[in-house]
Amino acid sequence: MTAETQLPQATGSCCSSTGSCHDSADTGAQEGAVTTVYQVSGMTCGHCEGAISEEVSGIEGVTSVKAVASTGLVTVVSGAPLSDDAVRAAVDEAGYELVGRA
């Protein structure tokens, strides 16, 4: 009989358990930045992530966008709160549907 060691398996993301790709001590976020997470339907691959990221990045005040197809979540960091209508329009322009805030 052979003993096997099983390592914890990642759940489809290299991000931390909080869903962040950075530790909170090293976020690089500017003070006063607003982070909002949206649920988007229709994303299936990296191309989808890129299309959404490109469109949402075009909204004035957006400093970063992280779209994850496997969860349907889009994390947006901006200098001030964004209008849901502006985000919805950008997601629609990319060809996907904004379900709402996660």
C-alpha cells in the first residue's frame, strides 16, 4: 500500500481566500478609493474578461478592473462611487449583462 499526500487544490483562482489578488497590506490602492464588485452574466473565458475590463476601464475615474469568468465577478476600483448605469452601459457595450452588485 502506498501513502499519498494530497495538497489543497486551488478553486480556479490564484487569488487569496478573500478574492483579492493582493494581500490587504500590499493592495497599492489609493486612499479614498472605492472598490465595487459586480455580478456579470455571459463571461466564459479570458477573452470575455478582457472585453469587459477594456470597456469598464473606459469609465471616467476607474483605476482598475478585474473580471473573473469562472465566478462572473467584476471588481472595479475607482476614485469615487460609479453610477450603476455607467457600468451597465459599459458591460452591455462589451456584449454581456450586468446582473447587479455582488
